[in-house]
Amino acid sequence: MQWSRELRAARRGARTALRAVSAIAQSRLAQTSAPDTGPIARIEDFGSNPGRLAMFVHTPPQLAARPPLVVLLHGCGQSAHALARDGGWLALADRCGFPLVLPEQSEDNNRGRCFQWFRPAQVGRGLGEAASIRQMVAAAAEHFATDPRRIYIAGLSAGGATAAALLAAYPDAFAAGAVIAGLPVGAADGAAQALARMADAGTRSPAALAERARRAAAVGYAGPWPRLIVWHRLAGRGVDPANGRLLAQQWAALHGLDMVQPFAVGDGARCESWGDPKRPAVQLWTLLDAAHVWPANATEVIGRFWNLTPL
């Protein structure tokens, strides 16, 4: 397919939801005070784009052979570039030689510039924003000759909930994912319910949660399911921390796992794993007193979990 010359060289929403996401953005979800500069190009010709999202791509100075591909979904009020830069992904991509796909939301879709994880018509398989992101992945994977077994997706807050939704809708497209301060797949079916779940995750069984995720995939899909690493704080404003545990339990149930191995990692952080200790299917990291932003060390840990970097 033809890509823009820029790449080769450089390598609207409900008011109720807006009020909630504005509070999150005020808690410094969006680390966007620095100017957005760097080797990131906008791509126009990636597909029909039913979700009306913008596509940006970062290409490392030296591209690895058959490189992995990483998709990053920003939080409310944040830019795609800000997440890639402030989260350390630009540096990691350059070090390891893999490209980044950076979808970006617009105010025309959602006034808070949040990915609309709470709208089934936007995150269902083949629908809306989910379909746009899938088109971006397909276009980038073809262009970069990506290893199809090494495509990953990560997101923060609304972007994290959307990343989880994409993993459920397209489990055949992603090897693994990472969700920071997100919510379980199917947690809400509209703006009002989204507000309720953000404030109080509620209680649902892992089996019921897993079934909700299964219904998001193609009819008859029986696996395998992508691996998942989840990060959430233990307290504070924003998204109820219980959502992180529910998401991890949802994904563990998808993998048929119920045994968990917990361990403390220092500085108030705790990690719990499901599956093979050497290559867990699911991990949950909980952080004490963390802000509603991308955690400082998360990218390196995620890189190891995804096998992007050495253990």
C-alpha cells in the first residue's frame, strides 16, 4: 500500500461522561505541558476509518527485521505523542527497533477526547473506533513486515479500557496487552453506567466477566487469548482500583486460571500472577499512592512481559 511521504521521511461525547473525564484529566492524566515534537508522522490512507480517528506512527531510526508492533491508546485530554513520549515508549521503540502505532481521539467524537470504551457501537468487533484501530494495525503490520505473532496493545485509563475491549474483540490479532487504570471488558454499555463503574467497580464473578469478553470476539472463537498485564493504584481519585482486579480476574478466567501467585516488589508495589511463573498469562500490579498517570517503571516491565526486552 502507499504511505505518505511524511512517514518515509520521518520516520463528540455525552456531557455526563465529559464531567467525569474532565476530573480525571485535572488529576494530571494528561501529561501534555511539553510541546509535541519528534519523529512521528500522521498517516491518512490506512482504511475506511469508521471511528474517525487520527493515525500517527513512530518509526525507529533502525528498524529490526520482522519487528514487533506496539499500539498505544492515550487517556482523556492527552495526545498520542504525549503518551508515547512521557511513558517512555519512544525511547524503548528506538532502543529495540520496533514501530509504534498511535491512534488519537478528536473532540468531534468526544469533547474530552476520550476513547469511547463505554459505547458498544465504538468498541465492538468491526465497529467504530475499534474497527479504525484494527485497520491501523493491519496497515502498519503490512508496511513494516511485522511478525503477526508479536502485535501488542496498551492504553491508559479510557485508552486502557479500550485496549482491553480491543483484545477481546480481536484476540486473533494481538499477542498481549497492557492496561493502566482501566476497566473490565463490558463494564459499561453507556455513559451513565460508565460513570457508575468508574466510581464503584461493583462485584461480578470472574466467570460472568469472562463470558462478557468471549461474546466480544468473533462467533465461535475458542482461543487462544492474548496475555495481559494490568496496572492500577490502590487508592485515590479517578477509576475505582477494584476495576483493575476485576479485569485481571476476567482475563485469568478466559485463560482457565484461578490460582494466583502474589509477591511484593518494594516501594508499596505488589504483583500477582496467574499461570506459568516464568511466562504468566496474566499479571496484576498494584501501586500505593500512584497518580492517575502512566507509572514510571511500567514500560520496562511491560516490555519484559511482552518479551520485547531481555528478562
